[in-house]
Amino acid sequence: YWMGACVRRCAAATPEYAVQLRPQPRGAIKDLIAVVEAAGDDASSTMMRVRVSAVGINFRDVLNVLGMYPGDPGPPGGDCAGTVARACARTAALGESVFGLAAGCLGNYVHAYGDTFAALPAHLRHEAAASMPTVFVTVDLALSQAARTRGGERVLVHAAAGGVGVAATQLAGALDATVYATAGSSAKRYWVRSHAPAVRHVGSSRATTFPDVASMTLGAVDVVLNSLTSAGVVAATVSCMSSRARFVEIGKRDIWTAATLGAERS
């Protein structure tokens, strides 16, 4: 709320300019400040200008602002929805509502590649659409392309109450997989049971006993989508994987190497 209010105030005072929130310096949310930039004219056959109405905040943005992201993450903001302020040859018409991926979109305008945006479906609000691009692209890459998940396989989704977790349970269900899930608190586990019909069993992501219970109840796991960093939980997860299981890591910290994973499985 504070970030949105900050951008709106600055944008109202300088409507001909682009206003972006930037961490100066990185280290704390309170260090985000509004930076006013000339809007420019970067439209081309591939680039367009979008007036941003909603921004989806991902964990990557949090790590970015706090200075904890490995390497240079660039400016914060990656998912957004809005209206086309200047069109390009590869996208929607001027004034049409769109949503998609645009680096540095934490502001009132952003210049972006037309290929990374799509027309907003009539039944979606801008706020809902802005929460979707990164998580669903991530899940498609992880489950469909990297793991090549097939119908009938058993998929374990850690942190299933988060954005990626919710999307993963939906895609795994659509692929006709059997879904196990974890979540950190009892309230989150209740939410997963109530809102994720594809999930067969929900356990705690903070305990090491869940994978064993799930595998004994429903069978060994064929695909794991992991973002957890606890060595004990990851080791317990590995212990319940089938002999031909695929382990997809999407975390950014304390990542196990292939050698460590192989040694744990041997």
C-alpha cells in the first residue's frame, strides 16, 4: 500500500514523467524512494510503453530490495498489468488492457517488449493478472519442461500456499498428477486443503516427518518442486523420492549441488 501511494503521489505531480521506486541504497524496504525520469520515446517495432495499474511483488523483489539477491537483480518489479500507452507492431492496440513481464515495472510507466505481454482476459482484474506471469511461467518451466511431468505421477510441491506453490498445484492437477504439498503454518495448510482440490495430502514444510508419511501413504515421489532451504527437510524429501524422480530447485539461497543431492540419494 505504501509503495503504491508513493508512486501515485509523485505521478500525479509530474504526469509527463515516469516515476519508479528504486532502493537507494539496498538493505531495507524503507530505503525505497521515488525516482522521476523523463518518459522518453522508446516505442519501436518490438518495444511498447505501458501505463502500470498493478504490480505483482515476488520474493525476488524482496531479496532485491534487501540486497540479498545473488548477482545484479536489476531494478525491482517484474510482473505488472496496465494499459498500452504507446503501442508497437507486436502487441495490443493503444489503450488496451494487458499484463505480462517487464523489468523495473515498480512505477507508473514501463517500457517493455511486446512479446512478453498478452491481452487481459475480460474476467480478470488488473490486480489478479499482475500476480500471475512469473509464477505460472516458473511452474511451466519447472513441471512441464524441466521435469516433463506426466499424468499419474506423484508430485511434491513445497510451500504450496505461496504464489508459485498455488500455480504448481493447479498445473500438476491439470496434468493429471497426484499432488502432495507442504505449507509452513496450520492456517496455510488449511488454506491449501480448502483451495487446492488437486492436493491429496498436506504436511508441514517445517518438519522432516512429512515426506516419509506421504510416501508411505501414497507412494514414492516422482517430481519435487523445491524452494526450501532447511537441510533436514530437503534431506527428508530426497529420501522419499523414487529411483527415477526429478528434483527441480527454484530457490535462490543454500542450493544443493548435484553432487550433494547424489550423495544423499546413494
